Amino acid sequence: MVLEDIVIGRDPETLRKYGKTGCGFLGKHVVGSGFESHVTNPVQLDLTNPHVMLILGKRGSGKSYTGGVLAEEIMNLPQEVKKNLTCIMIDTMGIFWSMKNSNDEALLLLKKWGMEPKGFETFNIVPAGLAGLYREKDVPFDDVFSIRPADLSVGDWLLTFGLDIFSGMGILLERVISKLSGNYNINDIIRKIESDKKSSEKERLALENRFSAAHNWGIFSENGTDIEALLQGGRAIVLDISLQEWNVRNLLLGILAREIYQIRTKARREEESEKISGRGKMKVPMVWFIMDEAHNFLPAQGKTAATDPLLTLITQGRQPGISCAFITQRPNKLHADAVSQADMVISHRLTSKEDLDSLSSIMQTYLLEDIRKGISKLPKTKGSAVVLDDNSERLFNIQVRPRESWHAGSTPIALEK
């Protein structure tokens, strides 16, 4: 008997029009609980409409693995579909570069699922100033990434340096940046600070030291990366920021998110104009942002340099066609807007009361079963999860499929040779 696929994340109208085209194979539906459970219907995930997705789970439950499955399925789409999509993976732990390699170790498991090991042509990029270190460590990459100091606002610098705009250094910073124009660099900023006559020597030296340190982060250049050129259809980009401090990671992601929103908004306007004229071609691919440790970029309390750009994607990203997949082990530490706006949730095992309470807050009144019960019924296998689909208004217990590519985030053990 052929089991009917379960499709999540796709509204009824799109499902009637396109069926399963543009969906990815996430895993299989789990029936029963504990040792009595077994897998049944294939579960397909919509990848062509904009979504806000949460991928949750305690440490070692498989959430980063699931993020990799999501990226694999975007790249597994038919060429006529994936040419309109780009996947950007924000790699905070240095684990996604390995997707170029096939998962030969899981050959037997993959065969049970009717699959084969294979690698994917990901485009791995690292901060420009750290390229030598990555080469020294034999970590492969395809290109480097940098941003222009002139693209940062006063607010970006304040958040990155942890300064109050009303403090002496904050006022000095705002005054200095307002006097600069064109494509200036870090040294230009330092010279302006040195020549400022309205601030104290202590304030000037303290701010100079911060910019001198920023110069050594390895992320700035006068040209910067052409982000629009990066956004090629069918490409999965892995931005490895695992060796950066968190304030620098937030700055990088904030700039990237802001630029991509502007690029896609402009492209969407042109696409709509052509559509009205009877033509129609996507100018820039739609974007999937997949980010690990998301609560550090978009915290429930406080603010980072990535907060406002990510909130823009959450609240306004649907129209320009930008999706976000937030991966975190601490949903209670994630910004309330990311939680409340999520239309799909994939939750692996959670045990913390605070995290379960946060997850329960997503529940809608139409859902009859508490998500705590759904999680408690999950089999003990790694990769089992509860899926909340806002479109079908249902909960599903699933087993996420095995990875086709190598997962560099597996847990090490001291017994390994």
C-alpha cells in the first residue's frame, strides 16, 4: 500500500495548484509512542513560500542536523524550482562546511530510507582576515567575506561596542561618523577621532582602541563583498563565523540581513512590474536564512547589532520572499516576535520547564493537545520531533530523515580511535 504524503507549511490553495512540487522530504510520520512507535507516511515540507520556522531541541537532540536536512532539500529541488532559491547558512559552530562530502558512514541507514549518500556543492565563505587561519587548520573554503565600514550606521557601532549613545564615547562616535562620507575605512575613522577637539583625551583614546581592535577582526575592507552577486539560484552558502566573537557575529549577520532585505525588496518591485506587463522572471532568488544559536542573534532580552534587521525579516520578509529558520536550544531566550510569528515549528526533545512554557505559548486555540504531551510521546531515537504546522492547524510526531551529506556536528566520544 502506498502511503499518502503529509505536506506541511503549504496553504490549501497552493497545494491544490502545485501539489507537492517545491516541497522537500523532511522525514516520516511517527505513529504510537515510546518503544511501540513506528514510522508511516512521508512528510513533505514546503520550501517555496516564505516562512518563519523554529527548529528547537536540547543539546544533542538533532536540531542542527535537521537544519542540514532543510538545506539539503532546498538543493535537492528540481532545477526549475531551485533556480529561484538561495540558502544561506549562518554557521556558528563550524559544522556545515562538511556538506560537500557524502555521508558514507550512514550508507545502510540511508538505504533503509531509499536514499543514497551524496555531497552537495555548497559555497563556503569565511571572514577575509581569517582566511590564513582556516588554511592553516586545513578547513576548506571557496571565498572570503567582508563588509565596508561605510555601510555601518552609528547604531551598528554602538551596539557592537556596547556603548550608550548618551555617553561621552557615544556622542564622540556619532559626531565622528557624521563627518565622514564616501567609502571611508577604519583608519579614516581613527584619524577623525584623533582630530576631534570637543572630547576628552580619555574618551578619544578609549574609542580609538575599540576601532583598532575592530581593524583586527578581519571582516572589513574598502570594497566589501558584493552580496547580490552571492545570491545565485540553487546555491547553498555557508558563512562560517565560528571563530569570531559574538558581537562581531551579530554585526556580520545584521549587515547581511539588512542588505538582503533591501536587495530582495528592490527585486520584488521589478518582478511585480514585469508581471503586470505580462512578462515574469525572478530578478534575484528568494532567500532562506538558516541560523544556529539564534537566541544569541535575536535575544528575548536586550539588543544586538542583528536584532533590528532580523525583526524586519520576521515582520516584513514575506512580501520580498525571505524565509528564516531559527535553530536554538533555548526558545525561552529567543525574541518574542520570532516565537509568535513562527508558522512552522520543529521541536526535538526539550526538558526545561521554561523552554516548554515558551513552546506552549506558540500553541493556538484550535490545537486540542498540549505540545508537552506530544514531546513526551516521542520515541527515544535521535531526530524524533514534534512538528507544529500553522497551515494545517495540526501537530505531527515525525522522525527526521538521515542526512545524505556528512554532518560535522556529531558528538565526539573519548573512545573514538
